[in-house]
Amino acid sequence: MDTDDGTFMTISLADDSADRGSAALYTKQEDELFIMNCDIDGDLENQAEMEEKTRLINQVLELQHTLEDLSARVDAVKEENLKLKSENQVLGQYIENLMSASSVFQTTDTKSKRK
């Protein structure tokens, strides 16, 4: 029977083994340990599977980040390439204008004038 505050309980120690088989008293902690021991094989397999899944997920995430970084780098290189092409066109035009304005680079037909 419980007391008024519910903290004490009287447990009958009579032998009820004829009705229920062998009687055994376990604490809650012992029950949990027993259950955990029974599930160790299953837990080890589940734990190994979970570790493998976690490892694979981490590897996939790392590869995704690497791919994102490489894609960003490719985009940056493309932009730099376009910028350099544009600068090269401007410089090429500038050099061409300088050459046409300079008398050093003018084509002269001196042989035909001498004859």
C-alpha cells in the first residue's frame, strides 16, 4: 500500500512463482542495462550503419562545397578573361594608331622613286 504522500510502497515478497514462473526483482537501472545488453548486437550494427551514413553525408557535403568553390573560381576566371580580352583590344587599337601616326612605321616606296 502507498502512504499518503506516495513515497513508500509495500511490496509483497510472497512466492508467486507458481503463477508467473520464476520471480525476480530488478531495479529500473538494471532493466535498462539488460535491455541495452540485449540490443548491443543490433545497436552495434545500427551504430556502424549510422557512422557510415554520417561519413558519406560529410563526404558529399565536402564535395558539394568543393564543387561550389570550383564553380565560383571558373566564373571569376571567365570574367577576368573577358576583361583581359577587352583590354587587349584597346591596347591593340592604341598600338595600331601609334604605328600609323609614326613615320618610322610608314611604308615608303623608295625603290620606285629612284628609278
